[in-house]
Amino acid sequence: MNRGVLKNWKRGIMKDKERIKGIIEAILFTMGESVAISRLSEVLDIEEDTLKELLEEMKGDYAGKDRGICLIELDGAYQICTKIETYEYVKKLVSQPKKRSLTDVMLETLSIVAYKQPVTKQEIEAIRGVKSDFAVNKLLEYRLIKELGRLDTIGHPIVFGTTEEFLRCFGVSSIEELPDIDEVQKQNFMEEAMEEVAASITV
């Protein structure tokens, strides 16, 4: 597509952007989970750069204090969620969920995965100095980490990384947004994160 055609095509898209934004809203609402921008681009037949402009506009639209939902980005995917401020009203319509807490061991393991990923269980245990089967299995159960594949080495060990649920719980769009921290800060980070993650994980 030459520059002139591309310019006219983009102008046509932006002229009809409110209708397109409505379609995007319908897709995200119906899916109920994050949808990759590449998938939206394919469905709508719109270039990703142009689509990202529309999504950023939508984030601004939802940011108004009188709106009950928001649009969040999770590592190149987008999802419609309710705002935290509305939680006390929403919870009246559903039964109070039972909260799962994360132990210090689980938080330490999660921190290692977050900052060292992709990482094997053997590497986690080498850093912690103890077996980590229980912590890894629980984090998998809570959908905070996932299997990324296997290394092409002896034994073909599984490598782990964080999930969208992890990003959602910690309020970041990608792992690149995690703060650079030393060991002391890491301990403080884990302690502060315990309450946030425990409150976000429900059965």
C-alpha cells in the first residue's frame, strides 16, 4: 500500500472511528478476557498502529470518573474490566469470594520467576536453596505462572514464566514495568505484594 493510499485509508478509518470503537467494545465485552491487538487487527482489518490509536482513545474515554469500567492493556492485549471504585457495589450482587493467601515461600518463588523468567524449577531451587515443588504447583494452580516450554538440554526441564493474571494482580501492563530492585527492595516488594495478590486471587 503506497503512502497516498495508506493516508486515505487511515483517514477513512478515523472518520468512522466511533463505530469501530463500538465494535471493539462489543468484542472485548463479549470475550470477557484479554484479546491480543494482533487478533483485533485481523478481525477488523485495521493496521495495528491505527488500532492502537483507537484503543488509547478508548482508554481515555473510560478514564472519566463517571465511568464504571476501564480498558487495560496486558502485554499487547486489551481487556475491559470494572473499576476498583465500583467493587463495593458489585460485590453486593455476588457471594463474598473466599480469598487465598500467598505464603512467604510462594511470594519468594513468584518473585524469582518474575525477575528471572524464563526459569526452570531447578534454577528456582538453586536460588532458594530448598525444594520448591509445592510453591511452583500452587502458583500454577493460582494461574500466576505458566509453563513456557522445555529447554533443549539433558532432561528437557520445563521453563516457567508469569501470566496475564500476574500482570493483572500487580497492576502492570508487561514485565518490563516491574521495578529494578536489589535484594532488600525485593523483600519489601514481596511483603507489600502479599496483600495485593491475596486480595486479587479468588476461588
